[in-house]
Amino acid sequence: ENLFYTVDVTNPDRDDEHVMVKGQVNGLTSASTASVPDNANYEDMAAVMAAGFSVDGNLSHSGAQTEFAVTSRSDNMSGNSSTGSGNFAFTMNADEIAYSVSAMDTQLNMVVPDLPFPVELTMEETGFDFKLPVARTDQPQDFRFAVTLGGFAVPDMIWGMFDPAGQLSHDPATIAFDVTGKVRVLADIFNPEELDDDVPGELHELTINGLTVRAAGAELTGAGAFTFDNSDLVSFDGMPRPEGALNLALTGGNALLDTLVAMGFIPEDQANGTRMMIGMFAVPGDGPDSLASTIEVNEEGHVLANGQRLK
């Protein structure tokens, strides 16, 4: 099924303020289930959830296009956007809340005030994934949190505003991380009175399944896992004592620093200070301009970087 929509709004007090949005969603499919208890009082969500309220839905499409225009007395903005495909899912019940949204091949074109050229932005992949347990149990429960902003690109005209000589890499940038773990819920998140008291939960496990930051010719990647001892809140100043390791790798970092110094964005002394600080935590990697680091917290509460104790 295809969905067509139009939003056309004018400020009744000022007819020169106007918003118009129109577009379509192609190949729209959806599926959902819900359970609503009788005589539900939504002012008391804790009771509603305990009585069996639940929602589980999924919506996907094969492409979408939007046109928009915003006018006012001082400024005008207009543009269009498109998405190759996308998906949205939502779950809420007495045990968990989960939400995920993703989109592929997103493109945004805008004409904005104070810029002499149109803005064109593209994103190969966008994603957000979140799951949090809400039921109070004796045993820790799974959670997840993931964000993907992959293949983000801006036009050369925008790059030219601060890099006219093309000294930086203009390849698309990516920021992505994927974290899972286990938490023990201590308070009913649907009851504001309980949330006003102590910490609503305990973190027991944290796994960094993947971390990627790629931009301007440099790339940082990482992965690791930690457990947390909630009986020891002294070793780390009120934080549960962690135990585990995080492995990091950086490529192109020194070249990026050199370029930023040559462009005048960073003074030489600050760049040298940054290199010294990185040197405290990293060792040479396998390839040129590569660094590696293993940050470890052992069972004694010692913090080590590549085997050298920091704390």
C-alpha cells in the first residue's frame, strides 16, 4: 500500500507564517497487537501495566519522499527528502520497553537562509535500537542500546567553507556503537514516587559489541566487556567496581593531527600535548599510523593501559 499525505498550516494570527509538508510512503506494511485491560486508568500507568497492558507493533516501507516549505516574515526554507527503505518497531509491556527505527539511503536537500547554495546531505544507513527491562526481578535482565549513523556525506561546497584546499579526506563519515548488557531493575519506572527515591537500577554487565568512529581520514574502533560488582561502591567513588577490558584501535590519527595543525585549526603545542596523552594509553599498531590500546580493570580494582598500571 502507498500512503499520501499533505500538511498545510498557516498561523491564524500571522498569515505570513506558513508550513507546508507533503509526500508519500511506498510499499507500506504494518502489523500490531495490543492488550488493553478493562476500565484502564491511564493516570496510574503502574496499575495499567500490572493489569496486562501491552503493545507490539511493526511498520516498514520500501521508500518515502517528502517536500516541505516553511515561510515567515524574515526567513524562508524549503527542500525535499527521500529514503530508500525503512522500518519501525515498538514494544511495551510489564516486562520491557523496546524501540527500534532504521532507514537506508536517506537524502536531504534544503535551501536555507544565509547560504548561497543548496544543502545536500546523504546518509547510507541510519539506525537506533533500544531495549530496557522494566520488571523488578531478583536476577539481572538483558538491555541493549545501539546507534548507527553510517556513510554521512556532505557536498564539496560545504567542505570548501573550512577546507578550501582539500587537505582533509572528504569520504563519508560514520558513527556507530552497539552496547548490550544486564541490569537489575529496583524501581517501577511507571511509578513516579518510586523514581523519586533511590537509583532505579543496578548495572551488572556491559558488552561493547562494536564501536566505530570514522571521519576525515581517521578511524577509531573498539570492543570489550565488563562486569560490575554492586557490593563495592568504594573503589570507584560510588560507582560499582568494574572488571574487564576494552580494546581500541586508531588509524590515521597522527596524519589528521598534522593536517589540522597545517590548516591552523589546532596550535602545534596543543597537538603535541594530545600526542603525549595518547602515548600514555596507546602502543604502536600493526600498520602505519596505527595505534592500539587495551584498557583493563582487574579484580583488584587496578586500572591498566597495555599492562601499565594507571590507578
